[in-house]
Amino acid sequence: MPVPRLEIDLDKIQHNAHTLVERLSKRGISVTGVTKATLGSPEIAHAMLQAGVCDLGDSRIKNIEVMRSSHVPARMSLIRSPMLSQATRVVTSTDVSFNTELEVVRSLSIEAQKLDRMHAVVLMVELGDLREGIMPADLMTTVRETLRLPNIVLKGIGTNLACRSGVSPEDSNMRELSRLARLIEVTFDISLETISGGNSANLQWAFSSASTGRINNLRLGESILLGCETLQRQVIDGLHTDAIKLVAEVIESKLKPTQPWGNLAQTAFGTGPAPTDHGTITQTILAVGIQDIDPCGLLPPKGTSILGSSSDHLIVTSTFDGVAVGAEMTFQLNYSALLRAMTSPFVTKSFKSTGNISSLSQTA
Ligand SMILES: *Cc1c(COP(=O)(O)O)cnc(C)c1O
């Protein structure tokens, strides 16, 4: 099998998604499966849909277009505010987009009229994380304007926390979102279908809160793919954390000193920490690098630790002997490493599901 490769266990992903869908449905919350870390992989999208997610969400129109052209049978939401320059594509390929700028919604309205179709919007509200969102004080005006726009349906409101500033989703900010939803419904005499409370960082709140209020949707990516929540990166009970693994090949294995020699200046990526002398060790080089993964986001196998990296090399040492040239080594990944591996054309994506193995190399 080609290396480096991501080994993606679709059964485990489906299990993770299904477990979350079941647990959240007891709290009246549906799950939007977020595909953005998978480069719009139709295989992973299918696994999420099999598990019962209500729709799919992605931050990039390109990924949604890929899934559309692979005939992934789902409603799809663009969960990042659309670029004005992509309004036509957004109306063409998505059912819903998440919005924070009236100018953009107006443009979506114009494109939707041209294409003679309806486009649904979720208005995102800023609740403290300082990434995307309409300031609560401006929300009612934005809703009033949105409701006037031809071919636009206001599907609901949402918020996103714990991304830019790490603000935790909890009863106070979730209650605020519920309150705003009720206020919109009463003021404009409409009912909102979706109140989307957040992402994988909302899970602890969703499982433990006495009341989830009006929140009836979460958008989940990392927890489905990696099995953990994202506030403290705690493993979620019953979920697989090894659904996706990275396999790389050893291209050099030698005994080397831990101390470089010569005058030390900048490395390829600026200056690193000064090396400490641990005598001579087994130094192993794998053919994978910063172009393909985030070295800080790799969990090496037992007995192995990561010493350094450059664009094309990952340097490790192992307590066991004889890591032979040509041998393969397997790593677990965090979200950052996963994102980069998924988007690297040099990393083969190898999918496995009960009895089926298929490889998809984007280098071909
Ligand atoms: C990425 C993203 C998500 C999913 O976040 P995870 O932490 O992967 O669950 C949800 N909503 C928005 C707006 C996002 O950008």
C-alpha cells in the first residue's frame, strides 16, 4: 500500500457519529456532520449519513461541490459566511448557508432569484468568542431585513464558540441563544426551525445541562472523526479515538549523536530549542513532513518519540532496536495533523469498512 497514507476506518467513524446522534437525540438535538477536515470525502460523508446525521456542513464551497458531484445524498450547509464572489456557487450547490453580513444575504437573494430557487440562511450570532457572528444588539434589524429578501428563507440562528478565543459553551451563553430565538419568533411571528448551538466543544454542556432550551442542533466534526470533545480534548465515552491513523515509511535509521556540530544558526523553519546532549541514540527518519502533517499533532507508537521535523522529514527515536529502512510506523493524529494530512496531495487516503479496502490517491 502507498505511504504515507491515512488509514480511515469508516466503521469506526460511523460508530462515533451514530453514538453521538443517539445520545444527543435524547436531548432533542440533531447532528450536522461537519466534513471540512475531510476535504469533502464522499466516503466519510456516507459514513456520517449512515449514522443518522440530519445533514452535512462544510466551511468550503469547493468541498460541497465535490460531494455534490459524487452524488452524496444529503442536504448541505455552508457553515462559513459565503464570500460575496462565490454567491452564485453557494446558491447553486448548497441548501443552507450560515451568514453574518446583510450584504452577502442580499447577494444570495439576487442569485437565488436568477436561478429561480429558494435559499435558506442561518444567521450566526456573536456570543463572545469573537469569531463570526452578528452582535446581539444588531440581530433584530438583520432579521427584519432578511425576512424582506425575495427567495431567502430564514431557517434559524446559531452561534460558534471555543474556536478563536476558547470561550466555553455553557448554560449562560446557550440560554442567551435560546432567548434570542424566542424573541425573534415573538417579534416577527415566525417559527425558527433550527437553533444551532455550536460544535464539538458543546458536547459536555449538551450531555450535562439541566435544560438545553431551544438548542436543537449541533455541528460536529472533530468529535466524530477523533472521538474527543474539544474543550479539554477528553475522550468521549464509547467513542473510537483511532478511526484515522497515519502510516509513514522509514527512509533512514542510524546511530547518531543527539548534539549537532558546527556553528548553529537558523533552521529551515526559524530557530528551535537548543538541543540537549543525550549521547548517541537511534535516529530514524520517516518520509513525511511539515507539508503533510503538523508534527506537534502526532502521537507516536509506544517507545517512540518525535525529535524534529522539516518539510519532508519526520525524525524520531525509538527505545527498541532495529527500526529498519522500509518499515512502516503508525501514528495517531490530532485535528491539526489530520487537517493537514487530509489536504496534502502526497498522503494517500485509504478507506476501510467491513471487508472493503479502497485507496484513493490524490497524487495520481
Ligand atoms: C469547524 C466548524 C464546526 C465543527 O467543529 P468541530 O470542533 O470539528 O466539531 C462547527 N461549526 C462551524 C461554524 C465550524 O467552522
